[in-house]
Amino acid sequence: DAGVTQSPTHLIKTRGQQVTLRCSPKSGHDTVSWYQQALGQGPQFIFQYYEEEERQRGNFPDRFSGHQFPNYSSELNVNALLLGDSALYLCASSLFRGRATEAFFGQGTRLTVV
Amino acid sequence: GDSVTQMEGPVTLSEEAFLTINCTYTATGYPSLFWYVQYPGEGLQLLLKATKADDKGSNKGFEATYRKETTSFHLEKGSVQVSDSAVYFCALRLGSGNTGKLIFGQGTTLQVKP
């Protein structure tokens, strides 16, 4: 079991550009959540996807958008990048229904905006 | 709003010392409480959890008890090791399901010296 996998591991973008981050959930999981972790801070919830729909959203602007595919994998898109978007982006997967399971986190994508 | 507050770090201890990391929360309703650990360059790993008042979560020698009367979930370990050096995050999740968003504290860095 590969667990939650994220790609790429690191990337550098220029202000104003757009970026797409990818996440494959743990085998058997159907729900993906995205978090932003600024340096020295705790993760902040961005949004959650289940059945290819956004189910919950945190306090992030519309520049942050996402998608979930039929195989449960997910993408996070950020448009018009700002320097303040530099952070570690974490993906977490879980099971929407059934026996209680906890969220498993990937190792994250380190985004640097210059 | 709902929030988690942790003691500020870094916490520096000698090997075999006793560890306490304080965590208090504010929440509407009855949250589940978690401790996550983040080792350098890695994502978050669930360390332990408690889902109702007076529950004690434990794992790898770490313990935390859900205290509703003091809205606290302090992390303790009787004898720390160098390998415990990491950042520890306290978090809460509202709702009874598996997929509510996690609200994290700012994290506490633990450094254990030989």
C-alpha cells in the first residue's frame, strides 16, 4: 500500500503564474482534503472532495480550486500566484462512510513563489 | 470560532526526561481530538486520538486525556528519546463522521538531546 502520494515534491513558480498539484489517495479511500501549511504554522484547511464534488471549503479565495477524478485522485489548482502562497501543501485521504478511519496525510508539495 | 492553542516551543529536553505539551481548544459542539507528529521533511502522522470526554488516547508511549471541563488535551510521555524530536500538532474535528475538517494548533517543536 503506497499510502497517500503527492506530486511534485517541490516546485518553484513566479508571481502571477498558475500551478497544479496532484494527490493520489490511500487505497480504499474515497475522500480527499487539501491543507496549506505556511512555515512555522499549523495546516489550514482549504477544501474537501468526495464523489467529484467540493463538499467543504475553508477560508481561501477563489484562486484556489480543485478537482476530483473518478479514480478518487485529486488536483489542487492555484491561479495568479502570490508570494504568500508559498507553503507546504498537504493532501489527506479518508473514507467518507463506514467504519471510522482517520485521515492519512501525504508528504506534501513544497511550493515556493518568487 | 473553533480553535486550538498549543504551548509555544521549542521544547528542549534531555533524553529520558518527562514531556508535557499543553493543548487547549475552543469548539462549538463535541469535537474529536488528535495529536499529529511531523518529522523533518515529512507529512503528518496521526499519533493518537480521543473521541469523547475522559477518553485517553495512547500510542508509542505517548498519552493524552480528553478533559471537557478544562477543554484540554495535553500530550505526555514519561521518557523521551532523541527519535521523538519532531513538531507536534494538536487538532480537533467537529461532527461524528470521518470527514470533517481538521483544525490545527500552531505546532510545538520538541528537541531531545542525548
